[in-house]
Amino acid sequence: MKYLDNFKHRSMMEHGLRNGQRAEGAINRKESLMKRLPLLLLIPLLLLFACERSTKPEVYGEIPLRINLEPALAQGLNVTLVRVTITKGGFSRQMDLPIVGSMAAGTFTDLEMGTYAIDVNVYSGDVLIATGSGTGIVKPGETTTVHITLHFVSGGLEVTISWGLPYEESRRVLLVGNSHTYCNGGVDAHLQALVNAAHPEWRVVVEAQTAGGYTLENHYNDPNTLTAIATGEWDLVILQEQSSRPQTDSDLFYQYAARLNTAINQAGALTGFYMTWAWRNNPEMHEPIRDAYYYIGAYLDALVLPAGVAFHNAHQDTLSFSLYADDNYHPSIYGTYLVACTMLAGIWNINPIGNSYHPPEISPAQALLLQTIAWDTVQREHHKTAQRHLLPSLPQPLEVLPFQIMPQDEVAA
């Protein structure tokens, strides 16, 4: 019995010891796990970070620049420095381009995607001999041509030479639009008369392909328009969207502008856009229409002719005549002439001030005022548009205009 009691006592002690060891082991394992937990939690975070880094798309790009100095050398000027500054919002960077022979070239790298304003100053010694400005769009994995016109400023020269801006070489121009293009005898006819008065030796041809109420979607689906673009041997084709669509349905505006741009490029021509204006009884249209045109112009690297901004800058309420027809959204003869002057300045960089042509309904004083508004608008807008938009985000669509203020033929279009 005593032996049995001793055996039970020893067994109970051993059992308790084993339980104690197991408990102590569990505590030790728990403490070890707690010590390793931060590391275990860190591992999936590191894996997630690695995955994000490996799948995140590249968001940086570059702007390569090449400036032909031959026009300056032909004037007997010695170019010693070409300084370029790029700006986007609060960001700015400057570079002095290396000059090799008759070419100055360099590349801005590690740039966030978006549209940059580009300013160029050309020096001969300490003397500034030419200036210019333009825009460059950074798209990761893509290279966009930068178009800049440099103006000689030394010695009082008023010669403007195109260094890389192809629009000034245009001699055959087609306008594609609707009644905003063809009314009052047609913007094309007035533009033809203005450029003939400025440079008759250029033998410029300006024609139009139009239909009442047409959108760019209508034009894209019209074989007559596509045939006109494909067979006209145009240098420049200018697109005009139905007046409210850039605000009420910007996605369709962008979609068919891009499709027509492809057709235009396939025909060997350049694309331009004729920006229309806010209706007189709805001035709030101005900014969304303006921004939509500038956006698609930047996106497609195409010329934008800011007629809508010229209307806005004219301060209609202070004029003694109306830029609008009686319906308050089509242009009057004054409005059409303002558009033509804006196109003359925007396409060929010709100052319309003092141009001898004006319609008989417009007095010389009124013509001079409209010419001045057009020139000032184009000059100011060339310096501002590059800082206005970022890519690739599209502008937010605005609410559809109330039906009761929308002209009936515009609704039908």
C-alpha cells in the first residue's frame, strides 16, 4: 500500500511537472510569436509594395527640343546662347541648349505627364535677338512634336520666321463645320480676302465643307466630308464642332475630333480647330467650351483658333454693334469678320491690324477694332493655353443646358 501511495504521489508530481512544462512552453511560444508578429505583418506589406512598384505605370516622360538656327544665320546673326524655360503650374525648369553647327538641341527629362509652357530666348552675346513660345505635352512612352515660332527682336526687325511651326506654310485650307462657318457669306470667303490682301503672292486657297446643324459626328459619317478631306490636297483642315456640344457632350466631341484628325493626317494634312463662343444669353458656356477646345487641341497636338475667346474679350456690352445675329448665338457680319481675323493671326501669324480688307457693312474704324481684338487675343492665348490642362484626365462633363434656352436647330442637330 505504501508503495502504491508513493507511486501515485510520484505520478501526480510528474504529471504536474509535465503540465507545467507544457504551460511554460505555450507561454514561451506565445511570447516568441508576439515578438515575431511585427515581422510577419511586415512581410505582406513588403510584398504588396513590391507588387505595386512592379505594376505601377511609368508617370514620367521627356520633352526633346531641336531648334534650327539657319534663319538667324541667314540674317548674318551669330547665335551664342539658346535658353529654354518650361513651366507647368508652380513647376519651372531652365536649360541652355548645346549648339552644334546650325542646330540647338536638348531634352528635358523626368517630367510629370501634362502640358508644359515653353519659352525660348535666343542671344547673340548679351543681346536678345529672338524670342518664342509654344507648348509641349509629356505622355509617358511617347514623343510629341513641339511647335515654336521665334520672332526676331534685335535691331527693330519685324520679320517673323517659322522655326518648326508648320501651319504658316499652309496654302490650301479647308474649313469643316456648320452655319457658324457658312453664314454671312462664309468665314472661308472673308479669310480668303484677308490673306489675299496681306500676301497675294502666296496664292492661298480657302474652301469650306459645311451643312446646317452638323456636328463632327455628322461630318465623320458623311461620305461627302470624308471625300473632301481625302481628295483636296489640303495643307490644313480646320474643324468646327456644333456650338454647344463641347459643353453638353464633350466625350462625343473628343471622339469624333480624334477620328477626323486621323482621316486628315492620312490625307497628308494638319488639323486645326475653330473654337466657337458662348451664346449671348448664356455667357457661362464660355469656359467649358474654351477648355474643351484647348484640351482636344493639346491632346491631338493640333492648332486651336480661339475665336470664342475673341468674342469673350470683345466685351459685347461695351460695343456699339453686335457680334451676334438676332438669334443671339449665330455670328453677325461683325462676328464672322472677327473670326476670320482671328484665323489670319492664328494660322499664319499675320497681324490683321491695318489689313485693307473689310466687308462693306463694316466701317474702317469698326474693322480696326475687330482686327485689334483678334490679334491681341491670339497673342495672349499662345502664352496661356499650355498651363491650362493636364493629361490624360478629361474635363468633367457639365450638366446639359436647360432645353428652353437651347435654339431649336441646335437641338435638332
